[in-house]
Amino acid sequence: MNLSPVKRLILETMWLMSKPAKAKEIAEETGLGFPSVMMHIIGLTRMGYVQTPERGYYSITEKGKRALGFPQINGKTAEKLLAYVPMDKAFHFYADVGKPLSVYATSLQDFCEKILKVDLASIEFHANRGDFENWFNGLGDIELARKVFLLKGKASGEELRRILYETVKNRCAELAALRLQ
């Protein structure tokens, strides 16, 4: 089923928020009016794309994620996404083209640890080039790659480091929970 542009915007916003949110918060984040957002949330809930984990809060479902084009992640896939990769597939941090830092990440969890310590100029260099989302795509995590892509231009400096760290850390926690299912 095709989603209207407004329903897609609301679903994408809920997906980006990564946590249950009130309709008012979703309205503020999308820039849409509260009555319109509430009406679309009701419709999305009936379609099975949104759920109400607790009264007054809404979150995107797995079916909603699939409607946005993300593949379903099961325990085996989550295990694979969290696994260590060989050195030739590791993320290698650079200060600039031809200037490696001799710092590399061999898993998403390792990436989280390294992103806190690596030079800020390296983070900005890779973020501007799209290197992070390319690596996440290469690992098979289309959802994480898309989230990081959408961060472009929204933050810089330490704020970029913090947001990138939190985004990847939250994804690791989500995958770890799925791995146990």
C-alpha cells in the first residue's frame, strides 16, 4: 500500500525519534498541526503501522518500518549485524584523504567506543563524505545507514559526535534485544 506524503512523514519522524512519543511531540517535530497528526496516527494505527505502547504515546511497528522500505530484522540477522568483521571490512578512520589515523572499528559496538575517542576532524570528514552510512550499508544495516544519512547537516562538532554515538549505541541495544528473541 502506498503511503500519502503526510503519513510517510509522520512514520519517518516516529522512526527517527526511536522511542514512543506523544502526538504533540510528533506534530512539533514534523511541523504539522496537532489535529492533522492525530488523525493520521489513528489511520496509521488501524493500518498496523503504529502502536500505542502506553496511553498517549505512539511508536512505529515493524510493519510500519517495512512500509518505509526497511527489511525485517530477526535474531539471526541481528546477530550478524552485531558480529565482528575482518580487518579488510573494518571501518578505518582518516583525518583526510590519504591520512589514516591507524584507528579502526571491527563491529558496531567497537565503532561506538572509537567514535568517542577519535579526533573530531575525522568524524566531520567521514560524515561529510557519507563514509559512515556506506559502512553501515556494507554491514547490511540499511536502517542505521539511513538514520546516519539523515543526520547530515543537522549537527557538527561535539554535537555530531554525541548524536552519532547515541544513534549507533541505541541501534546496538535494539539489535541486542532482537538477538535474544
